[in-house]
Amino acid sequence: MFQITDTTPPATLIATSLLAAANQESDRRIQFHKSCFDTVWRNPDAHPADIIEALGTNAVTYFQAASESVRHITEIAELSGIPLDDLLPEADREMPSEVIFHEDGTATIEA
């Protein structure tokens, strides 16, 4: 019957696949960061201070990872020429309260 013949060069197919994978990963990181941010700062079931306390000695590492996530998203925006606020609005990247990091890995919200 009918047959479709793809004459796209292999390098173009590979490049298209690589760019699609990079875009998917960037989108995944943005959505993951937003989800984590909302879970801590906009959670209707628990106060941020209680969540941070429950993180225990993992709190500092958690916030360091979140900071790296924002740095990565900022770099994506710069490299792609997209305004950072279009990828991750300030309200989704700036902690609404000051967090104090302790040497034992715990953190607290500044009173």
C-alpha cells in the first residue's frame, strides 16, 4: 500500500532527539522545583517551619539542592534567551521567609 520514506539525515534526527530530551529535562526540573517550593511554602496542611523542622539534618542539603535548581534554571534562561520570570517567576524562586542554616544540617525560619 502506502509507504513513507524518511530522507532526513541521521545527524538531523539525532540532533532533534537530543534537543527534545534537553527540553524535556529542563521542563522536568522546573516543574520539580515548583512542586517542592509549593510543598514547603504554600502547603495548606503544614506550616513551613514545621516542614523545615521535619527535614531534620537534611534541611540544609535540601535548600542547597533547591538553590542549585534555581541556578540551573537561571542558566537555562540565559542560554536560551528566555526571561527567567517566564521559566520560573520570582514568587516561585525567592523564599518568602529568611531561613537560618545550622552547622548540624538543620534549618529554622528566622523569627
